[in-house]
Amino acid sequence: DCFPDEDIETIIVFMTVATASTSRHLRDPAILDLVDQAPLPDHLHRPTSGRAVAEASGLPRETVRRRINDLVKAGLLKRDRGGVRTTSGLLNRADLLEFARFTVQELSTVSARLSRLDRS
């Protein structure tokens, strides 16, 4: 519902870039304290290459290139030296905040279900 006009490939590309762009910093307790006060500053959004997105997502490079172009045009990603990245304040958009909440909830549910399968 958060991306009503997009296909699953576009969402996968967006999520892959968002993860590559921010996840390293969001594991740092000091950065998490900063994010409680304000959005993650632009200089902490790391760029990633289209090739890396294709490898991580399993999508063809040409598909990734087209989807990245669409996401840049839509203002969801920004081109930077070294590739493409998310931008500061992205989660301030209500639709993306809702998408992030939904994704975290779904991943938590899946994680709990998978842990039940671990019988070792």
C-alpha cells in the first residue's frame, strides 16, 4: 500500500539501497541517539553502486539501472559520487514511515516463525 504504483522489483531495489546506505550507521548506539533527535544527516547516507544492488538483490543489472533511475526521478534516491543513496529525512514522509514500520513488523514476524523451525 505504501508503493501503490510500483512493482516488487522497484521496492526490492529501494530496500537494497536503503539498507546499504544506512544500516552500518544505524548499528552505532551514538548514531541511534542522534536519529532520535533528527533525521540521519546526508553525509552519513553511504552511496552504493548499481552493480552491488544487482548482486545483493539478484536482479539483472539493467533492471536495477532502470529502477534506480525511476527512484531518483521520484526523489526517493539521490545520485552521489560512488553510486546512489538515500537522503536525510526520507522517513519523515508519512508513506515511507508507514512502509518502514510495516517492513520491520513483517520481518519480526518472519524471524519469530523461522526461530520455531530451528531445532538445533
